[in-house]
Amino acid sequence: MNEVTTIDRTQREYSDAVKKALARKPQLYINGEWVDSSGDQTIDVEDPSTGKVISSFVEATDKDIDRAVAAARAAFDDRRWRGMPPVAREKIMHKIADLIEANADELAELEAIDVGKPKGMAAVVDVPGAAAHFRYMAGWAGKAGGETQSPYSMPDGMMFAYTLKEPVGVCAQIVPWNFPLLMGCLKIAPVLASGCTTILKPAEQTSLTALRLADLIHEAGVPAGVVNIVTGYGHTGGDRLVKHPDVDKVAFTGSTEIGKLINRNATDTLKHVTLELGGKSPVVVMPDVDVAETAPGVSQAIFFNSGQVCVAGSRLYAHKSVFDKVVEGMAETKDFWAPRASLDPEGHMGPLVSAEQHERVLGYIDAGKRDGASVLMGGDVPSSDGGYYVNPTILTDVNPQMSVVREEIFGPVVVAQRFEDLDEVVKDANDTQYGLAAGVWTKDVAAAHKIAARLQAGTVWVNCHAMIDPALPFGGYKESGVGHEQGRLGLEAYFETKSVIMKL
Ligand code: NAI
Ligand code: MG
């Protein structure tokens, strides 16, 4: 029925550019320079397609973190970046995007071998997306500003009042491993547009592209200290950043568990905090759909990036009249999503990012089976010579109490359920601690709008999934987040607003 066992999962040879990037000396990018750590600890880089160690990078010490924060503080306080004409900042931001595009092939390959995602996916999603965030936010560098406002309770002409938008200050930005370059750029772009400075810490599983990004940011002419890139673990370096008294804002993307911890840790100095956290996003399939279009769409909603996506459509609710056809149609995509090594040009899905994640996802699948779920597809690992592969998996006969239905699995595992009427499915879809995203598939425009209004989610897609765009605000309801990124709201999160009131 499928070719899974016959796929050769041997990793292809890396390109020369990637070999060079892997051979670089482990260093940190602080104050516009590559510097050695004050310590001697490093963290290994693994290729998840093979499980082999291919490089290493610095595990930053407290001293390293403090040095990076001091550099960002000095760069903010002396106004070397926010003081520049916006047109000059905008130009530099476009230059970063140009350099990302000029190095697209290397960046896509580095991302592929670091995360385990197919290089072809990184080339069409991660790398162009990374450049687009800089281009979009570059436009705001010269367009954001305050407004004049006449006071309400005072006679006309007595006062002159206006607001100023001022950069919030030194930012600590912590990103996860599923879209490392894209998330890094999404974080840094509004920093540069607003006039802030930052210390970015990529995830300990995936730091390669962030380090290459530092080279490009340097080459583009961002002044020293404005962007600092430090590598290391979350509970050490990340924690120190979050608690650092000289940091004004924390922007985090990752698990809800760590998001809550960061929110608490940032409280002592009342830092501004934005959090983009987990999800368990429902996908509602209405009875009127064209199954031939919908089944591949809802499969992509879960299997893209091996399901390691905060907005993954991990809970499918299909109307009982189409349920069987929809899940059968999803099962037909099995070969398309069969996991392959990340540099295999035939691949649409790679391995999971790490042994830890592999174990976690398989643990959920086992728990689902123990709880009585049926495995309609996958549920196992394919043959391979190392690497963290999991076959795309569809679970049916599930109920709302099961951990596979309630918790974020962050793997290629969808739980499929039937529904009868709209009220019921809206209630079930909203029965979760999360509220990041949701999907609706239907040709009935009125039904689409009604459901979109009733789903508790920061983003609702209709007849598509995971379409994320720099111009559209992205944020979570409930325990999926605090604040927004992207769009005007995403920029605003990097400003303080000052009211100036003058008696004439
Ligand atoms: P995590 O939330 O622990 O890690 C994300 C980032 O936070 C990494 O850069 C890490 O170094 C940092 N970090 C960890 N602890 C920290 C602390 N105490 N202070 C400051 N920074 C800290 O996520 P992890 O452990 O990699 O994955 C666990 C689960 O989290 C996944 O299975 C998945 O369910 C979820 N997750 C969700 C993501 C999303 O985009 N919503 C992204 C990554 C993971
Ligand atoms: Mg963790």
C-alpha cells in the first residue's frame, strides 16, 4: 500500500558553503564582533536526519550574557541606531533582506540539516519568509509615529498635546527550534524598525542559521551592539536574559510552560512581555466541502514541518456526512508525507528535530493507543539508519479526555473526530486551554464567517491553513499567548507611548 519501508533515508552530502558554516569556530556575536565565550562549554549540533553530531556552538555563560546586555544597553542609550534617519535604517533593513536572498540556498540547507525539515520547504517557506519580515518592517521605520490630540476637558486652544512613539529599549528575544531563521527575523525586524536594540537567543537545538544571520546583519551595516546573538540553553542563558535588570522587554516564542515561567520571571522589573505559545488548533470540515481539495489541505495543516508548528491543525472535526471520505483522502497522502532525509529532493516531510522530541511524540501515540484510539494511518517509525523519523499519523475513535486530544503533541499526529451540528463543533473546538489558531473548510461563506467569529483563536483560516503573513497580526487567545507580533500591532509592541501636554 505504501513505499515507506523502501525509502532510502541516507543523508546527501552537504554543500561547500554549509560545510564552511559547520566548521566555524564557536563564538558569540556581541557588540558587532565575533567573540570567544568567557567559558569553554559548547553544545553539539545534530543532523536529525542521521542523529550524527555535525558541529557545535557556544554555551553562553552568565558573563557572556551580561556582556551582550551591556552592549545592547550602550547601543540603545547612546542612540546610535534610533538616532539615525529612518530612511537610513530602512535601507539597512532592506539590505539584510537582500543578503538573506543572496544566501538563500545556503540558509535553506543549513536550516534543513539543523531542524530536519526538507530543504525544498525551507527554500520556499523559511528563507523567503525571513526576508519578507525585514522588508515589511523596514517600511514602518519611517512611517510609525505619534499623533496630535486636542484635550477633551480643556478649552480649545489652551493646550497643545501630542503623543510620541519611542522605542521601548533593550529587548531579550528567545526563539524555538521549529522555524529558527524565520522566527529570528520576525523578532529582530520590529526591533530595527522601532529603534530598539536586542539580544537574540536561538534554541539550543538549532542555532546555525541565527549565527549566519549575525554575519548578514553585520554586513548590512547594523551598528555594533544593536543586534547581539548569543547561543546557549534556556534555563541558563535564557533565564539570565529574562531576569536581567537592564533588559526592558522580553519577546518569547515557545512552549506554554516556559512562557508562563518567563512571564513570572520578568515581573520583578516589570518588563514588557510578549509571548507566542503553544496550540492545539481545531480544523472544522463542513458537510459541503469538495473532499478532493480538502483532504490534502487538512493533511498539510498537520504534516507540514512534521507537525512541529505552533498552529498545526492537530484536531480535525469533520461533519459526520463527510468524515469517512475526508480521513480516507488524508490516508491517501501517506506516501507524499513519508518522512525522508532533509536533503532528499523528493521529501515533503523530514524527521523530528531531536531524540527528545521523537520520544515525546511516540509517547503521545502510545498513550493514545492505550486510551483506546484507533490508528488509521502511521503510528509507528519507518526503517532508517538513525535519525528521528515518525510516520504521519491519523488517530480516530478518540474522546475529549485523552491526552492526544488535549495536549500539544508537536509532531505529525492528528486526532480526527466527527460532529453533527455547528453548536456542538464550536463548543468542542473551543474546549481547550489554547487559542492560537483554527481552520474552517466550507464553500458556505455565511457559515465560514459565523464559525470564524465563534472560534476562540488569534487566527482563523478559511479553506487554507498556516498562511502567515508579515502584515497580519499574529497572537494567541487564552494560554496561547500575550500580545501580538507582525503587522502594525507587532510593531507597536516595541514602542512606549508618551503624551506631551503643553500649556500655550
Ligand atoms: P521551550 O519552550 O523549552 O524552548 C523554547 C525556547 O525557550 C528555547 O530557545 C529555549 O532555550 C528557551 N527556554 C527554555 N527554558 C527557558 C527559561 N527558563 N528561560 C528562558 N528561556 C528558556 O520548548 P522545548 O523544550 O524546545 O519544546 C517543548 C515543547 O514545547 C514542544 O514539544 C512543543 O509542544 C512546545 N513548543 C512550542 C513551540 C511553539 O512555537 N509554540 C515551539 C517550540 C516548542
Ligand atoms: Mg524546554
